[in-house]
Amino acid sequence: MIKNLWNGEDNRDDSFCNHNNTPSFSINKKGKIIDINNAFCQELGCNKEEVLGLFLKDIDFITERSRKKIRWRQILKLFGTVNPNFKINMRTHEGKIQTLEINSKPNIKNGKNIGEICLVNNISEFT
């Protein structure tokens, strides 16, 4: 739990990671996927074994343009200037390209930031 240094209260918003019906995943600081929920797998037609342990930029169904965006986002994280909201395009097993609008928040364990929790807010057909 996150402890607020100013008043000692627990201020973590657990509702962000408890969306069972909302596609979500967690990545570590280097961008490796450390957790993924069933809703994400169902929406994109993949299984956990395909993506767990891979770097987000290395998932084979992410488009090349989105891979570049993810690499750039990792660089910006080093400077602390990354935007928590981002979009990536993914190819489903049926061959359709979908745009995922993602909102991320720090993933805090034992008082340390271990990465990000990413919640997919919207999935739409790529235009």
C-alpha cells in the first residue's frame, strides 16, 4: 500500500486495478508485461502465455508504428516526462487493427514504483 508521506494515510486507488471486465495489463519499469487480465486476452484473441514476460514493444501483434511509440515512451519515462495516457494499435488474430486508448498509473509495491498498471479505456477500429 502507498503511504502518504504527509499524513500517513493509505491513498492508493485500488479501483484502478480491480476492473475485471475492463482489459488491463501491468508492465515493469523496463516495459516487460508482468500481468494481464482475461478481459484483455479475450478482446484481442490472445492468451496469457503468449504475452507474459515479453516487452510490450516486442508483442508480435502490435503494429510497427506503435512499437516505435512504445520505445519513445520508454525513453521519455527516463526523463520523467511520460504522459499516462497513450494509444497503441494492435492486430487481432482475425487481422483487424484496433486502436487501444490506455490510461496508466504507477504500480507501487512495498513503497516502491515497480512499473505501471495500464487500463484500456477504449478499443476502436483503426481508421
